[in-house]
Amino acid sequence: MSWPSRLDLRRGEARLRSYDRALRLRISQEKEATILLERKTYRGEIGSVGPQHLLWRPDTGRRREEGHVDVGSIHAAVFNLEDLLDSLKHADTWQRWSRNAVPLWRQVEEREAREKAQRTRTRQDNMRYKASQLFDRYSWLYKSRISVPGQIS
């Protein structure tokens, strides 16, 4: 019964990353002979502490500092990269079987970019509207505009 070496994990991680760039494989610091599958989802915080200055357990603290979330764990004795890939493909929407399919992570990034652009446009439109209202009020207040009736007889 041989356990995977760090080199095997590095090669397996490179293979996983061809499907999803955010996946990570690493050996657990808490549980002996356990391999953790994690996904990078946010910018980590160096020196992160829990609520009320609670110190995190080693695996949780490292996840917080690196910005990872736990996807799963595998005992090192039964680790098989092909089985892991098959189960991830089955559970996730990588859609490798379709020619025009877009990976889920790319769909999420594109949606977030669209939402950010929409928020920016909305904010700019609101600022433009408020500026024009302010200018109109100022113009009427200091009588720099002339009231013209809508229909001249």
C-alpha cells in the first residue's frame, strides 16, 4: 500500500487544473494520511484569526490565509486521480463532452464581470442625473434660466 508522494500530488494537481484552475491538492496537517481537495475562491488574509480572537486549527487557518474552501478529503491509501477526476466531472458542470461548452468557473467570472459593469453604469447614470438636477435647481434659483410657456399664442 503506497501513498502518493508530493510529486504525485503536484502532477495530479496540474491535471486537475486543466479542468478547473482553482483546484488544489495538499496533505492535511491535522489528519494523518489525508489528502485535501480545496478550491481557491477568495483573496486570503495573512494572520487571520477567528471570532473573539479564536485561533484556527492548522488546516482551517491555512485555508483562511490562502483563500481556499474545502471541497473534500481522501485517505491517502485509496487516492486515485482517475477516480477523483471522474467523480468531479460527474458532480460538477465542466461539460467536457460538449464542443461549445463554457466551464462553470468561466461562466461565474463572466457573470460577475457583467454585474460589475452594470453596477458601474447604473452608478454613472445616477450621478449624471443628480448633477443635471442640481444644475437645474441652481439655474432656477439664481434666475439664469427664463421660463418660456409651452405654447405661445
